[in-house]
Amino acid sequence: ELESLAEPVTKPVHWVEPKEGYAYKLTRTTNGLVYVRYLPAGTEVGDPSSRFLTVGTYPRAGAFAELQRAAKAKGAVSLKVGDDGLAVFSQSRPTSVYLGYPDAKYQVEVFNPSPDEARRLALSGQIVPVR
């Protein structure tokens, strides 16, 4: 079902593959940002809280260069992802980890209320395009 929802989006949409017992909410903004929220069973789709795993895909020209600059900021932590990717997060906001690759024209954000889980997912290789 998520694949069919992502179909009209011309850029990649990333997620953490299926999680049993979860529903998914795909949100597209008018400026091209796409979010996939993981909602545990019993959670209302419109729940506004930020306590859920969310994977955002953000189209950007120069996305990798932005991450490289962000990695040099005070309080930033950067980690290698795969063979040539980069993950960056701020020590002051460790619940959001941003991923990018040299040739990609987008960044991916992995948000989780648990900083450890956000980092684990970002570095796991499980963040993949929906289609």
C-alpha cells in the first residue's frame, strides 16, 4: 500500500521497511518533502505527537555538500554510512540523524525519540527507497 501512495512522488521516498503491528502515514508537502511515520497499533493517524519513528526524504541540490558542511559544525557528529555515505547529527538534537550520498539529490532524516535507535537505524543499512 505504501508503494502505491509513493507512486506519484517523482523523487525517492525512504523508509525502514515493514514493521509488524505498525501503520504507516505518508505525508507529502507542497515543497517536495516526504515523511513516512510509523504508528503503533491503536494510534490515531492524526496524532500530532513527535514520539514516533519518522523517515523524511528531502530533495535538495547539493545535498551531500550540505551534510559535509553540517558535519564540521560545533557539536556535530558524523559517521560513515556504507561505502561512501555520511550520517550527521547534532549532539544537542541527537534524535534526528541525517543521511546522504555523494550523487544523491536528497537527504534522508531518521527521527526517533530514542537517540540510540535513531543512530542504529541510520547506520544499519535498513533505510531504503520504498520503490
